Amino acid sequence: MFYRLPRGQGLVEYALIILLVGVVVIVLVALFGTAVGNMFSTVITNF
């Protein structure tokens, strides 16, 4: 007879999405960070 509303479910889903995006950003920075830094250094040097 008692129906419980899933109030915290949406918050947990948003937290998992934010966590996944954060992990992806960290991995991309770890993989391409030095290459992007070198590219900016080259552009600044030639400017």
C-alpha cells in the first residue's frame, strides 16, 4: 500500500554522469596534454 518515490535516484544518476565526464577529461588530458602544450608553444614562438 505504501509507495515510495525515488527521490535520490536522479541525483545519483547525475553524479555518475559527472564522474564519467571527469574521468574522460582526465584520460584525454593525460594522453594529449603534452602534444597540445607543444602546439601552443610552437604557435606562440612563431607569432
